[in-house]
Amino acid sequence: MTDDRVTITAYPDGPLLVRGDVRLQTSDGRELPRTRRTLALCRCGLSTIKPLCDGTHKASGFRTDD
């Protein structure tokens, strides 16, 4: 039996990690290709490859309120 649940984990001071069989699409409905099993979605708003995280949060000093 496979575990096909989708999980979204807020990484401290970083992206949202999305695991599982999920379809990601743009606001106009275009599907974004999946090349990895885990997606990292930007939370700082500074990524150059939004909605995906490019690690910019580290250099910008982004902090979460958790």
C-alpha cells in the first residue's frame, strides 16, 4: 500500500514543503511541471522562481513568527 496523502509543512524561517501527489498550477490555470517529489513554496516573497523557493529567504533574513 502506498501513502498518497499530501502534507504541507512550514519550514522554520523558510518555505512551505509540499510532499505527495499534488498538482501545482499558476493563477491562470497553467500546470507547473513537477521534477521532484517534494516542492518548496516561497513564503518570503523574494524568490526569483515564484511560487517555488530559490533560497533567497536565507540572505534576506526572513523570519517567521512561530
